[in-house]
Amino acid sequence: MMLKPGATIGILGGGQLGRMLAIAAARLGFHCHIYCPEAGSPAFEVARAHTVAAYEDEAALAEFASQVDVVTLEFENVPVAALRFVASRVPVAPSADALEIAQDRLAEKTFATKLGLGTAPFADVPDAVALEAGIARIGTPAILKTRRFGYDGKGQVKIMASGEASQALADLRGAPAILEGFVRFSREVSVVAARKADGAFEPFDVTENEHRNHILDRSVAPAQVSQATRDKAIAAARAIGDGLGYVGTFAVEFFVVGDEVIVNEIAPRVHNSGHWTLDGAITCQFEQHIRAIAGWPLGNPARIAHVEMLNLVGEGTARWEALAAEPSTKIHLYGKAEIRAGRKMGHATRLRFPT
Ligand code: AMP
């Protein structure tokens, strides 16, 4: 199936990722209908239609599904039940099964392990007894993370010694959790790639990521890693995409240890570490996603410059003015009215030639 220009793409989630997806879709002649529980969401401004309703509201979901030709998502914490409900009425990409694995850290790590990929040592932690057993096996330091709904470091507690276990568990307020051994990595990198239903796969260049306060601060492409590491990261992302039968753009975050890559997280959506592709690649991650879910051929993901992406977060957003004065820097602001600590307000991409 190839979706024709003039068709309507439904997007679950209305944040900046939905906004940039809608802009890319509009460039290809599609309309977008955004479904998001929060009024005034950043994507509404750039889409033809929007619905403000809860993900549990089946009447609203049914009405939304009746108005669109395909449904996708920009936010991995969309309840799987909402996506399954919509999928019974209209094609969806990625699938609810892929979302279900990628939104649960335990399912994700189990899946990666079955594919033969390296992960941090991990243990399922449904309760305090399991946590003690996990610490005994994995040791400290370790990180206790909620299985679901974590992002930007939320829902994570570091455990430096076994005596801290009960406090760590209390901090997560009874949420199902996973214990991960602490990985002493040299770098963090990610692969953002697009995959189509027929298995076509186009990765962007491996990107190096630096976090500040658990939030992505800066990405650089190409990552300063060996060709062997690059190849392993892309092969791992491909195996994950194939294993999930994934359709659309997705990201895999890795820790680099020596020449090896260790899977940290799978994002079933376009990803912050791929924002540089808007200005630094022939086809950006947002257009690739729209192409993949519309059944179009994927575009060329080749990088056209050396790129540095800077996130504009919270009070740091004020940098936009100085960055706007740099001639080869592109500014992207998400139209969010209120600056809050840790809130992603925009990003800038510094381009340097040659590549
Ligand atoms: P996550 O939400 O799982 O992506 O974790 C956020 C950040 O915390 C990662 O990008 C790493 O910098 C750090 N981190 C998470 N898990 C581990 C781990 N098992 N070992 C070392 N650092 C970690």
C-alpha cells in the first residue's frame, strides 16, 4: 500500500516530535490529525486537525480513527491498549506488539538478549526479595529503574551499596522495576534508522550523545568510534528492527565498551539524537518515518556536514539568540509557551563543512 498525497496521518502524542513529524508530512502533501490529552500541545499548531482526549477514551479514539488513513505515534508511553484499539479500525505503524516491547525495559532487554545482543546485566524486580537477590547476583553500583514510563532519568535510582536497596525501592513507590548493573562505558552512541514493512532498512550515521542531568544535551555526528563499533551498532539496530517487524523510524541507544556496543534502550519513534538529520542529512528522520508508514521508498540518509546538535532545555533556552547569530547554525524552537526546568524547548544544529 502506498499512501497518496492528500491522505491524513493520525499521530498519537502532540509534543515536539509530533510537531516535526507533522511538518515533514505536510512537505509531502499529507494532512495530520494529532491526538493528545494536553490542550495547547506543540504539534497542534502545525496540523490540520487535533483531538484533545484521554488515551483511554474509546469514543474519541474511534472518532479519530475514522478520520485518518494511518496512525502512528510520537511518544512511547501511549498505552498499548489505545494503539490496539485504533489498530482494529485503521492501519497503525509501528505495531502495538513492537510498542509493547519497547516501552517496557524488562521486555526490551529480554528481547535484545534473545537476539544475541549485549545488555547491562539485569534482574526483574517485582519486590524487595527479588531486589536482594538481584543485588547479590549483579553487585553494586547498580541502577534500579521503573520498567515503564521512565524518561530523561525519571524513575531511576542508583544503588551504591546493598544497604540502600530498601530506600531505592521506596523511591519508586511500588512500580514494577528492573535492576541493571552499572556499565563503565567510554561513550554513549545511538543509531537512528528507518525500516519498512518489506524489510528495507536505512540507518543514519552513528551519533555520539552527551547527557546532562539525565537529559540529552549534545549530539555529534559522526560519533568518534572505530569502524568496527560503528558496524556493530548498525547491525544491532538492524537486528532489532527486523526482530520487531518495525515500520517507521526508531532509535537504539548504546553504551560503548572497548569496541563493543551494549544495548541500553530502544525508542519506538523518532528520537532526539536524530534531530541533526533535519539539517545535516539528505533525508531527515521525520521524513523517513512518514515515508516508511506511507509505504513510500525510503530516502537517502547520507550526512552532508559534520554536525553538532545542542538541546535548548529549561533556562538554557536563552542561548537561542546567540546561536541564531551563527551563520551555519539552524535553530528549531518548539513553540512551548512556558519554560520549565528540564523542559525541552528547542534545539540548534551547528553545521561544519566538509563532512
Ligand atoms: P536511560 O533512561 O536508561 O536511557 O538512562 C539515562 C542515562 O543514565 C543513560 O544515558 C546513561 O548515561 C545512564 N545510565 C542508564 N543506565 C545505565 C547503566 N546500566 N550503566 C551506566 N549508566 C547508565
